[in-house]
Amino acid sequence: AVKVLRTLRNHWKKTTFGVCALSWGGHWLYGKHCDNLLRRAACQEAQAFGNQLIPSSMPLKKATVFLNPAACKGKARSLFEKNAAPILHLSGLDVTVVKTDYEGQAKKLLELMENTDLIIIAGGDGTIQEVLQELCPGLLRAIAVFSKIPIGFIPLGRTCTLSHTLYPESTNQVQHITNATLAILKGETVPLDVLQIKGEKEQPVFAVTGLRWGSYRDAGVKVSKYWYLGPLKTKAAHFFSMFKEWPQKREAALMYLGPTERPPEEPEEKPSRPPLYVRLYRRLRLYWASRPKEIPQEVTPEDWEELKLSTIELSIATRNRHLDLTRTEDFMDICIEAETVSKGQFVNRGSQKMHDPHVCPEGSQCIQASRCILQLPEGTEGSFGIDNEEYEAMPVEVKLLPRKLRFFCDPRMREQMLHAAVQ
């Protein structure tokens, strides 16, 4: 033993390196062991759903999964197959996986929607938006059929804004994914708003989080370029962006309508079908009755509020991030930040916005609106950030589509929402 200690002391550099390597290896193996325990527990819980007896005449529930393999720097496929796929298969679902290997492949959604009981989006914010681009037009055309299909979200991307609303916070990625997958099996859902953003092009863009336009967004997309600075990369991106132009401001004209009253929510359970003679009588009555056509109410010019704005950043966001299931009005939040900000505040506030992009700082003008029109000066350059995806800046009309989609959520999060609303 003395000889061993003397050898270790004489080769203290190798000894130190060996101890560090063993410690790191032990910590890594322990982390892998904990992840396997989490997967096993989640699979056992899913097995309980799969063991439930169903009538022989009832077909298996069909789930269509839209998986983006490129999410999380190409690790999304492995994360899904290790953590989510076993849970879905053990639960007894008939799972069909559609890989969005290239842009536009999610168009298969409309072909599969009639033959699916639930939709699962596995990826990040970009995957959600790609699916929404095909899903929302279908909902608008046939809302009575398609809007009843619940949607599950498995967070696999680098940016998963919606997961903060639907699932509890977790620093362990495996636990976060398994919790999200189990939440789909438990069946609790919440209604989420959607923004319809229509520009000069005919095809509108749909978003569940919101639109950002300004200096913080422009600096935020360049953070990854300063990866070599480690934890200082966020502050560095905002610091160097000040050298291009200062003060940084955006000028535009805004027209908006106020909140709308929320109608009572329809019951999820469908009423029993009336007898045949009742249905025939109703059809004949509708056929013979001369009902005047409803004239749509046009929005009068007096209803619009007009505003000239000069801001360092403008954001138009849904209330999905701070969901209130009991509110009586439907609206989106428009945040117009003050154009006067010091360079120190710009750097610090930019770091805060990396965690909560649509936070409205003190001193900003906050507007609640159901619809708005953003007019940009001719020759305006730059980009919008719509659900963390980049689009060319142009004049747009933003319309709120309240409670358009139903997303699965963790029952604990739904309970927290209801408890907070009561208080």
C-alpha cells in the first residue's frame, strides 16, 4: 500500500487526470442509469393503458406522429425512438410515423387526418409551425370535423416554447420527453389560440406563440455564431449588434380592434343522436322554412384604433404562454417597447428575452386586441420572427383565432391553471 501511495505521489499529474476521468465516467454512467430508470417507470405506466380491455368491435385508436429528424442537431430521431416510441406502442395505440425530412412533407397531414384519432408533433417550434401550415387551413374549411382531433406535442427541438405551457419544467431531457408522452395517454387537453398572419402573399402563416420584429430578435438569431464564448455568447451577440446601428428602432403604423367576448365553450361530449322521425321532421322544417340569410356584420372604420409607433421591438403574442381557462374575453397581447434604452439595458434585457421572448418590459405600451394591421414604411428591410422561424418583414394583418386547437397537457399543469384562475 505504501508503495502504491508513493507511486501515485510521484506521478501526481497522471493521478489527478485519472481521478478526474474516473469521476466524470462515474457521473456519466450514473446519469445513464437514472435515465434508464425513468424510461422503465414510464413504460410500466404506459403498459397499464395497454392492458385495459376494449370491446372487440372497437378499433384501436390511431395516432399519426410527425417527426422532424433534423431537430435538436439531428438527435431528434434517436430521442424519439429511445424515449417516446416505446411508450406509445405499449399503450396500445396504432402508431404511424411520418418523417418531415424535407420542407413541405407535412402536407401528408390532410390525407391522413380523416383516418386518425390524434396527431402527435415530435420536434421543436419549427415542426409545430410546419404542421400548422397544413392543419389550420383544414380546420378553417371543416372545423366541425377536424377541430375535434386533439394534438400532442413531444419536445425534441432546441426551442420548444409551447412545452412550458403544457408540461412541468424539468432539467432532465429524458424525463421531459417521457412526461410529455404520458400526458398524451392521460387524455387531458387545453384549448390554445392561433394567430393567422396574412401578408401580401395569398397563403397565410399560422402561429401558436406569436410574432416578433425588432433589435432583440435580430440579435438573438446570431447568438449561435458566438458559441466559442460559452455562457457569454448571448451578451456578446447583443453587445456587437450595437455597433451596426444605434439607437436601433423600428417605425410603423398600427391599426387594431379591441378584445372580443368569449362565447360559452361547447361540451366535449356529443349529445345522443335523436330518433329518425325527429331528424326527418327537422330536415323538412328547414327545407320548407324561408329563412333569411344572415348578413355578416362588417367592421366599421370607427371601430379601429390607429397608432403611430417607434419602438426597439414589437411583439404580437397569444395568451398561450400564460393560459387562463376561465377568462371571458379573447385577445392577443401587443407589446410596443420604448425606443429609448441604454446600451447596458439592451444587453441585459436581450439575455432575458432569450428565456421568455415575448416578455413585456416595464415602460412598454401594452395593447389587448383581437385583430390588427401592421403597416411598414416602404423599403423596410429585416425579418419577422414567427414562432422562432424567420420571415421577410412586410405589411401584415394578424387575426386571433381563439381556442382553435386542443393540445394534450399534463394533468398537473391543467390543475394549476384552474387553481390560479380561482385565486
